[in-house]
Amino acid sequence: MPGDVDPCSIDTRCASHPSFSNESTDPPSQLMHESIHRHRRPPVMTTVILVTLGCVLAIDWKPSSAQEAVDSTHDSASVPANTRNELAEVRRLIQSGELSQANDRLSKVDQALGPAQSISEADRRQIGPAMILTHVMLGQALTQDSQNAAETFRRCLNWLHHAGADLPASRRNGIRMASASALAADGDFSGATQCLEEALAHADELDETHRQWIHTFLMRSAKRQMQSDPAAAATTFALVAKTASADVAATADLGSAWCVLSNPDASPAEIGNAMADFVRNHPDHSDAVVAAHQAIQHFILADDWRSADSMLPFAMTSVVDAGAPTTDPTSGLTSMLVSKAKSGDWNPTELADSHWLKHFRRQAEPVSDSQVLALLVLVDAGGDQPDAFDDDAQRLIRNTDDADTIRWVQKRLSNIGDGTFATILSSKILTGLTNNDISIPVKLAACRRLAAASDWSSIAAALGDATADDVIGKTSSPADVAAPKDHDLPEEQTLKEPAELLSILAESLVQDGRGQQSHAWWIRAVDDFGDTRITSLLRLAEIACQHGQRDEAAARVLAARQAAGTDTAKRVFVDLLDADLSIRALQFGHARDLLESVVRNPHAITTLRGRAQWLIGETYFLQQDYTAAIDAYRLVEGIDPESPWVAASLVQAGKSFEHLGRTQSASMCYGNLVRRFGDSPHSELARRRLANLPAASSQADSTLKR
């Protein structure tokens, strides 16, 4: 029978205090539950029985105690006369295992007596100990019926509160611990905690074994509450922290921090602060590293980089618990800082006194992470440290395959000082155009920036006499181009970057007056790397018309026309090229049809329409139909008075008048050109021809009218 259990046979291992950190410091999870089970060797209910009995036996509980208490009672006005006999019968029923009847009978005694506080103080002192100890005896016996056991101990606690003052302190605390076990077994953690809180309120009455047992119990109860009621769990952890030894208090503080993490209503900032407080208060705790990682992650979510940075020294300590995260704590912070730097709303020079910067400056091996290097470059530039900038910029160029990284870094650099550092970065990349250690995306980023600024001369100068193979590598097809390191890019993007780079370099040669040299570059971009943009196809067709064979030029024009489709604005350029090719083939009628369609096209810009009209005049001039040529040239100025094609039309009209023998009209054309377009490349030719004209004839020439 429960009352006859030998104290020596009780398993007291559950009274020891396992370290909270040894069980797990992860947020409430399967890992935590598994670690709890490792400490709970017996089944749950068995443990409750053992703990309950162990507590009562530890306070010198004896089977005869309840009977002695019953025997010591006497009749009074407020206590029914048969109370002594009823309690004796309850005890007999318990010992004989008739627990249901014992429970019913004791409940009737409770009802007959009424609330303990309604009995006179003298009677409470007489009947109270017997009621308390009889309830304890029944509660212990009902451990297989957790609901009735919990209810029995609740009635017991009521009697203890109002009539237990005369019991020894050790016995009162033992009863509270037994009650807490029963309430917890029934899921009433709040009630169990309240029991033990009352025991801890008289901590001086507790011996070390009981104190440790209470702390262990509360810690485990709080863990079970973390998911369902994190606020209550936090209160329990705080209670332990106030009364426990330093190491146990530290573990309880960690539990309080995890409670904030488990609270779905807690903000990232609140979670970060809770973890950071634990780390600062207990930096040597074995779980400080884990908590520091959690603090960093949540400060990042709260967009508080400085608080995250303050946790780096704790997260990067060399003494790491076996369960600590293996991730680099600087990784998430670096990504956050890069995002802020990209937005332009944050000045990276604020990193000058950061733990983040100190960490990367202390690295034994040179930094190779492109995101870190991007930030270092900005810090160097903002702090006007040219030597550090040179080193970090060179490493950035060699360690990134991301054109976007170079683009946004250049954009930020252009806003630092007079933009010198942005120019230096571009120059470093251009200097390495033929260096295969620098990725194509990086080369492309620098060239895009200069092309957008129309700085074609800088690109062409850096290119020198290099070939496409020197820049891209000796590849004959797009399939030979390797995808950038550490990037799983789709094939289309992998091929697009080399094609775009080749096109920009080819265009720089065109703008530099080296159109013939650009021909091979355009072929590589279009044919080998699949640049199907209409602008590239048109430029290749134009270069082929000027420097290639007629068959190739015709094929390039046809390809451009197919790419333009029904887009009338794009077809304007194709018609001009096709017309130029037809003129070279002496197909003047076909050329004029194409050119007249351009002149009539409302989507064509006036400069192109003026050029088309000038070319119409050229077709007549080449056919020696000078009168028709003059009429065509005359229309150019009406289309675009300020167009450069007006000067070209005046000089050609002058030549046509000369062929017709109308030197006075020719003289007026040349003079008009020199007067209005003195800076035109045609003005020098007009001056020479004007000087060589014979004396004006008396014939009344019909002049070119404006």
C-alpha cells in the first residue's frame, strides 16, 4: 500500500537538477521534447508517483500520521461529531484499495465541514492536520486517476492554507510539492506553479534537496508551457531565476528569452532584445552563442543592424557548444547591409567602428565574398583610403560574376566625392578587358556604364587592337562559354552577356572611326553568340553594306528586315539600308521606291526622312538626271531645315548646276552653304568649287529656292 512504501526504495534521481542547457536551447521543438524525455527515464505517471511519495517521505511521512491526527481530534460545535470516525473509515478504505469509496466519503466530510475558513480557528487547529494528511494519503493513492488526484490535492491545499500553520515547515512544503506533482499530471501547470511559488516564498524553510526539486519541477513545467502559454512560462522561469543558484538562474533567464521567441505576438525587436539581454548577462553560458545567433537574426528582421552588429563578438566566440549553429553569423548581416547600401538610404561609412568591419579586417586570408568586398570598397571610398580601395576593388573585380553588384557599387561610388572612385573602378575593369580572370558580367557592367554616358572613346582606347577572342576567349560557339561561377543561370542569360559585351565593344570601334575593324566583332556577337536585337542586326547590316561583300550585305539586310517584322518605325532603318544596297547595285528605281516610303513614313524621325530625300537626289545624280536631282535636293530643306543633309544637298545641287552649265546657280548654292553651314564638313568643298567656278554667265539661271 502507498502508506507502507519503504523510503529507501524511492527513486530520488528526479530530485536532481538537470541543466536546462543540456536538454536543448532551441526554440520549443521536437529536439527540446526529446531532450526532456532523456531525463525522464520512468513513464510520466510513474515519475509523478515517485516524486509525490518521495516528497512526503522526505518530510518524515509515516502511515500512522493520518490516524494519529484523527485520534487527536475532539468534538466541537463547528465540527460534526462523527468526523473522527469518518476520517478513520476513509483511511481504512484507502488501505484496502477501495479508492472510489474513500474519495466519495472524504468529499462528504469536506461538504459537511464546509469551507475551512468557516470553521473557528480553534477547531481548524484541531481538525485541520487530520484533514490535510488524510487528503495527502488519498491523493497519493489516486495517482492512476490524475483528475481525482488533482482535485483531492486542491482540497488539501485549501485546508493547508487555512489550517496547516501548526504543521512543521518541512511537512507543509512536502505537501505543496506533492500537490504540484498531482496538478501537473492533470495538466494544471498554473496551479502547480502557484503551489511551489508559495513554497519558495518561505525559502529559508526549505532544505537544499527540496529547493533543487522545486527548481527542477518548475523548469520542466515552464518548458511544457512555452508553446501553449509562453507568458505563463516566462513568469515561471522568472520565479526560478530569483531564488535559484547562479547557474540555474542563468538557465532560467535563457528560458525566459525562449518564451519571448515562442510568443507569436512578440516583434522581432522584442525577441532580439530578450536574447541579447541573456547574452550580455550570461556571456559565459554554454548557450550564449546560440542566443547571440538568434538575437542577430531577429535584429536583422527588425532592420536594426547596429544591435545585430553588437552581438557578433558573442556569436563568433571560439568556444562553441556542440549544439550551436554552424552558420556564419556575419552572413545574414552582410546581406542586410548590402540591401541597405543598394537602396541609397544608408551610408556604408557608418561601418567604420563596427564589429563587422573589424572582423573582416582581421581575416588571415584575403576576403573573397563579393558582397563583403562590395561593402569594403564603399567603406574605403567613403573614408578616402585609396590604398585599401585599390586592394579591395581588385579583389571584388576578380571574385564576382554578378554584373548587378558592379553596377550598384559604381552607382554608389559616383555619389562619393566627385565620383573619382567610380572612375577608378571602371578603369581597373577596362584595363583587364583581355584578362580571363575577370568575368564577362563584370566587364559588361563597366562597359554598360561608359556606353550609357556615351564615353565610347574610353572603351575603344582600352580595347586597343585586341580581338574578340582576347576578350571572350577562343570559343567558336555559345555552347563553349562557361556559366559564371557560383551561379545557376539559364542558358539564355549565360549567352546574352557575352553577346551584349561584344556588341558594346564593336560599337565603340564604330564610334571611334574603326568601322571596318568592328565588322568581325559584330559577326561574333550576332552569329556566334546569338545577339538578335534589332539594333545589332541593323548595325551589322550597315557595316556589311560599307565593308563587306554584296551577298553578305544583302543577307544581313534581309535578316534585319525579318527581325523588324511589321514595326514601321524599325522598318525605316531597314529600308534605308536596303536602298543603300540597291544604289550600290545600280538598282536606282527600287532604291527610290524604298526611300520615298521612308519620306512618307510618319513614324520616321525628320533626320532620317531628310537623309532619305537626299539619297533620292543621289540616285538621279548617279543617273546623270541633274534636273531631277536638283528638284530632289531642293526638298530636303523643307523636311528638316537644320539637318546636316541640307548642307550635303546644297553641295550636290551645286555640282548638278555645274553639270548643266548654270554656274551662277551653282555659285549661289555654294555660297549659301558656306554662309549657313560654315562648320559643316561640306563647307570646305563648297569653298574650293566656288573658287574654281568661271565668271558668272549672263544667262538667267533658275536658282535653287529655299
